[in-house]
Amino acid sequence: MSLLIRGGTVVNADGRARCDVYCEKGKIVAMGDNLDAPAGAEVVDAGGQYVMPGGIDPHTHMQLPFMGTVASEDFYTGTAAGFAGGTTMIIDFVIPNPQQPLMEAYRDWRGWAEKAAGDYSFHVAVTWWDETVAADMKKLVEEEGVNSFKHFMAYKNAIMATDETIYHSFKRALELGAIVTVHAENGELVYQLQQEILAQGITGPEGHPLSRPPKVEGEAAHRVIKFAEVIGVPVYLVHVSTEDALGHIARAQAEGSRVFGEVLAGHLLVDDSVYRNSDWETAAAHVMSPPFRPKENQEALWRGLQSGALQTTATDHCCFCYEQKAMGKDDFTQIPNGTGGVEDRLSVLWTHGVGTGRLTPEEFVAATSTNAAKIFNIHPRKGAVAVGSDADIVVWDPAATKTISKKTHHQKVDFNIFEGMKVTGLASHTISQGNLVYANGELRAVRGAGNYIKRPAFHPMFDALGKRAAAAVRTPVAR
């Protein structure tokens, strides 16, 4: 089908201009003033609104088997909910079980994702190591278009990667031209603190943040950045939640290291007081890792986003309903970790970012779409409203308002961490692959319409980084 978006102001990360946008066969094919709509083309009136790249959420977990249950949101319901909020692509995670071949796990996730309504891609976690893992990483990069590998420094006795695994995986990623991503929490410290807190008789959700204090994240962030610097591989830290970890990122960047940081919408706006709620279900519903932090961290994270030390925003969308959270009724370590947000990310960031003057509309586009596309090497196919780019677009009404509620959201979960928040700035229309998938409150998602997006490796950048790292190792330090 063909579609003309008329009368809006196009906002990209590098500027804005008033023009019409014409889409055909899933691509943007023309931009300009007063474009004519061909016979049969659908026309969207964007007068008084912004026309922006569809949101890219680089951190979701749809249908994740985790902690004895499976996330309530699957690839269809999750991508459809994303459409309702202006997000047109997700990058999810393949997480192999200990000793499970990477390719086997990858095929499982590809099968589950066939129902997706919107475009998707995958990071693949490395949870263990031998030469078969190295071989599978090569297949994933060269045959499947995977250019990022995830490492959990947390979850001891489950999916936590040892230092040895991290070393070998980082080296292999560098050879293949893939970026490494990391969940930075010291898993051993978390495990020991959990046992101490339980021994003190603290079993409720309030024990969760006590067992994962900010310094646990800061230590792991510092350590993994140094790992990456020694090896010479770019590193992307997911869900940065503390001023401590942010400080390590900013210092490394100032010293010339290729370090990227991601912040969750939830960590920018929700603080750790939620775990002290007298209602167990409400407190447990907020259990995620890293946990929500003391309020002073929020302002630091906003400054990190404003300064560019943090480049992307995500949700870590991983939904578990009240009934699932109740698995940890008598032991907070058994509460499935995860919250939602794929539908609300853009609206809460616009309200509290652009609406408060913290971000310009262009910076909002960078943080919600363009930077993720650039870091994961799919720009300008994604993350841009430009001729030749995929027609993944959100028409954004900066004056529209609503109050977020679990009663009206499209996410398949019975709780919303932004419950009761009034937001100003909403998607009026969402376009995926040139098709209108959300229009003025009507969701038109089609099960299985999403495309798997391959992401090329980064060999030129990695060659330079590798040579620099090798030179640093060989060059004696003057004293």
C-alpha cells in the first residue's frame, strides 16, 4: 500500500523541517512540500504534529522463560502494545540455558518471534564457554545478522557469566566485529547479601534493593569497562541505574574508550520507595534488576542522558503478573524479576524530558530511536525519517494527554509502574513497514507481520580499536 503523511514537521536527531512524507512498499520514497497523493493512497493529516522515526526499544524480553515461569507478554502482544505508544521495533534477547548451544537457543527464540506484529532483532547472551560457543558466535554474526552479545554479571548459579567466559566471549566478539552488552551487577555480592538479608528475617520485596545496593552495580560497571578496554572491544552497558555506574562510564568515555550506556524510562522516574509499600503485591510488582534506586540517582541519570554519557533509552520490558510474582511470597529472591513499559516509554520521556526542557525534540528522537539504530548498525535503515529508510514512523501529537493505567494499556500484564501518571505528548498514528498500525486509539496490529532485522558486523571500527588496544599493550609506560 502507499501512504502520505501530510502537513507535519519532520523531526530527526539532526534537525527538523516542515514537509510531507510519502511511503510506498514499506519504504520512504519521497519527502517535500505539497506532495500529491496517488490514487488509492491513504492520507494521514499530521497538521500541528511531529513526524518522527518510530521508537526502537533496544532492550525487551518477550515470552522469556525465567525464574520458573514465562513472561506474560509474547512477541505479538508486546510489539502490538509498542505500536500503541509509537515504538516500531524491538531488540530482544536470546538467553541460552547453561550448556545449551547458542544456535539451538537462537532457533527457539526465532520460532517464538514469528508471531511479532512489528520488526524485531536479537542480542544473544553468552552464559558459558567452550569452542562450540565460539563457532556458534561466528554463525550468528555471519549468517544470522547478530552483531551484539549479552553478558550477565548477575544471577549466580543460573545465567551469570564468569570472568573467564567474559574474557573469551569479548575476544571472540572483537574478532567477529560484534559489540558486547553487559548487565553489570556483581553476582557474587548479590548472592551473599541475599543470604544475609534472608537470615535476618527480611523476606518481603523490601529485601530486593537491600541485596543489590548501588555499589554492586558500580563495581561491576567499572570491572567490565576495564575488561573491554584491555581487550579493545566496544561495550554497551544496559539499564544503567546509579550515579556510581554512570560516573565510571563518563570517565571511560572521557579517556577515549568506546563505552555506551542505556537508561530505562523506569529508572528515570520511579524510586525505591515502591518497595516499602504496605501492599505486598504492589511492592512485588516493582521487583526488577537492577532495582529502582534512591531518588538522588534519577537526576544524575537525566544529566547523563542530557550530556550524552547515556545514549539510549529502553524499558527492559519483561512482564510478570501478580499471580507469578506470588511465587516469592515468602522469599524475595524467588519473585520473578521484571516490569513493563514498552507502550509508555515515549510518552513518559516526552512528558518528563521534552516537557520539562531537559531534552529537545531532536534529542528525544536520538535517545528513543536514532542512537540505538546507530550503535547496533541499522542506521539509516531505521532511526531516520529519510528517503530510502524503512517507513517506520510515529506521528506525534505534542498536545494530546492521557492518564496511564493498567485498565487501558495494551500491555499483557495486570500492573503498570507508571500507574496514574498524566502524560502530555502521545502517538496519534504509528506506521510500520509503511502500514498504518495505530490510528487515533485504534490498534491495527497484524499477527506475524513483523520482519526479522539482520544487523551487519562493524569490521572497520573494530579493526581500528583492535590496533589501538594492541599498541597499548605493547608500548612500555614511561615512569
